[in-house]
Amino acid sequence: MCVNFFALYCSCCVVEINQEFELEHLQNRVCDILTCVCCLWLLGCGNSSLAVDLYNDGYENIVNMDYSPVVISNMQKRHKAVCNIEWVVMDAMDMSAFPPSSFDVVLEKGTLDALLVAEKDPWKLSSEAEAMVDIILRQVIKLISC
Ligand SMILES: C[S@@+](CC[C@H](N)C(=O)[O-])C[C@H]1O[C@@H](n2cnc3c(N)ncnc32)[C@H](O)[C@@H]1O
């Protein structure tokens, strides 16, 4: 199963792109939204170059989270020279460490894919998977400032 699911949530805006992509694809689809970004939350950042690519393109105040301490530690070391990018170990199922309205944009790429990998059909989720996505998206909504 591979959903190749990308979603960007910004002030109730959701964009999904069913393809592999990096920053060049993102810019074409959502640059109007991202130009006003004050604070960006990358949910399940992994070892993607997206945060640093965004930073190099002028976006600052980026917080990356992933539940893997190994991933976060490696990314911290790899990008220690880059200011204004934070790396946080956190589970998407509990993002309560950040207060409501902490971010302008929550961006995830491939994280829901990973979370739904055991599903037989990504368009007909099991009730457990639906509940999990519901928990995550409700927190995402809280994290976004409106
Ligand atoms: C397929 S990778 C995508 C990584 C990156 N976003 C990219 O585009 O390359 C999925 C990432 O989600 C992270 N992840 C999976 N479940 C998570 C959870 N419950 N909370 C936070 N991160 C999670 C994994 O550790 C992994 O780094």
C-alpha cells in the first residue's frame, strides 16, 4: 500500500498531492500560502531535506518533529549550523507539549503514509486507523493559529 499522501493544513486549507515530491513541487502548489508563514511545523520530518530547503529559500522559524530520537539526533547534528530550525522528538499522537495556535502551517509529507502502512485500502480505513487520523488532525487544527 502506498498512498503517497501529502497534506498541508493552513487556516483550514488542505492540499493533497498524490506523487513523490520535494520543495520544487511544493512551491508550485502552495507558495501563496507559504509566503505569509511565520512559524512552520513539519510533522514527521524524517531525514528529509525539506526543512533546510525551505530555510535556504527564506522561510524561518521551522520546527521539525519526529517520534524517532535517532532521526532527530542525526538531523540536529547534520544541520547544527542552521539557525531558527528546531528539532523535536514527539509522537504525532500527543502533540500537547505545544500550546494551541503555535503554528501558522502544519505540513506533513509521508508521515500519514507511514502510520497507515498496515491498512489494506487507504481509501477505506479501519476504524482504528480512522480514530488515529482523527486524533492527529484534531491536534493539528489546535496547533494552527487562525
Ligand atoms: C515515510 S517517512 C517521511 C519522512 C519525511 N517527512 C519525508 O518526506 O521524507 C515517515 C516519518 O514519520 C515518522 N513517524 C511515524 N510515525 C510517527 C508518529 N506517530 N509521530 C511522529 N513521527 C512519526 C517516522 O519516524 C518517519 O521519519
